[in-house]
Amino acid sequence: PAIWAVIPAAGRGTRFGGDVPKQYLEAAGQPLIAHALDALLGHPAVAGAVVALAAGDERWPGWTQRHGKPVLRCVGGGERADSVLAALQALPADIAADALVLVHDAARPNLRRDDLDRLIDAACTSADGAILAAPVRDTLKRADGDGRITATEPREALWRALTPQAFRRDALVEALRQARADGAVVTDEAMAMERTGARPRLVEGREDNLKVTTPADLALAEFLLARRES
Ligand code: C5P
């Protein structure tokens, strides 16, 4: 099938602090979002990308192409799901309803080719799509409001959801519309799909496909990217 990348980049990145949205922080010589785009568009099966930007974003470098492939832009929304939905609606009109879309966080600069290959393979054979994920390594505690432990959660069956997350375009549009109509806040695309009864496949991905959220993450991303390029 046709494969397109969708990058929600309309968040303000307030958790990081400072006034530069985190997708525009630089690591290894370019903004995080450029690394994200390059990882996706550098894959021969990916035809192009749509980036959802905040209204009035003046930092977007204005790329219309990378790797000889189209980079389209649209204005995102108040929640991540709104931004992804806007991007899906901005895909070229002639793209098939069952085209595969790879939704990837702008602030995940270290996506590697082998993970992308395995994700695409899994998504092509799973009716409900697939996501990259990593097993939980720490022991998990549940706490009450006073910060006292009330339970230790078994971690064997728990995974951290990473991106990209790969779904058929029409199925994802429908799932996101449904979530919005229900007033449900979904923190990733798989969650919207799960609400419809779908059971996306987990594809174990590399731990170093990190989402930059704190200054320590940025330092780690810098290290990982510099090591790749040397
Ligand atoms: O805040 P968080 O790290 O979960 O954001 C993940 C991605 O979703 C980021 O790339 C951010 O720019 C994007 N996002 C968006 N529109 C929103 C909120 C977040 O595109 N309204």
C-alpha cells in the first residue's frame, strides 16, 4: 500500500520549560523535527509526510520537500488527536482510503531503520495496525494521594507505547472522530483504535527511540545522534 508519515508538531512543549517548542530544539546540528522527518522520508516505502503545526508557528523552516519527497503542512488543533486528524485530512486527495499512515512524534529524533522496517511489515499484515513499544523495565507502584504505595503492579504484561504508530488511514480517521465525538482524551492513536474494539499489534522497538521531554532527554538524544553520525 501507499505509506505516508504524519507528524503532530502543534504542541507547545510546556513540560520542557523555556519558550522553544521541543520539536525545534537542536540536537546534532538540526532541530528534532528534522531528524524525525529524515528517519521517515529516508525509508524507500514512505511517499511523503504531513506535518501539523501550531497556528502562527514562525519557527517552521518551510520545507516543502525532503529526500525528494513532498512535505505538506497543516494547522493542528488543541489536542494531539485534533492535530493528527487535521494532518490526515491534509493528505493528498488521491491517496487510497486504506493507505498506511505512520504517526510519529516530532520530538522523537532517533527512530532507526530496522524498527521502521519491522513496524511496516507488521502493519501490512495486521488489520488493526501496529505500534512500536518497549517493555517496562522498572517495578511499578500504585500510590494514593499522599504518595504512599498501595500496590505493586505486575509489569510482565505492560509496555510503553512509542511511535511510529501505523494504521489504515480511513480506520484511524474514523477512530479519532469517534473519540472526539465522545469527548474522550486519547494520548496516542492506538488508544483511539482500541476504543473501537481494534487490537493493534505491539512491535518491540529500540529503547533509544526516546521522546525528548526533559533537558536530560535532549542531552541523551544529542549523544545518540552524534554517535550515529560519526
Ligand atoms: O506533549 P507530548 O510529548 O505528548 O506531544 C507529543 C507530540 O504531539 C508532539 O510532537 C507535539 O507537538 C504533538 N502535539 C500536537 N498537537 C497538540 C499537542 C501535541 O501536535 N495539540
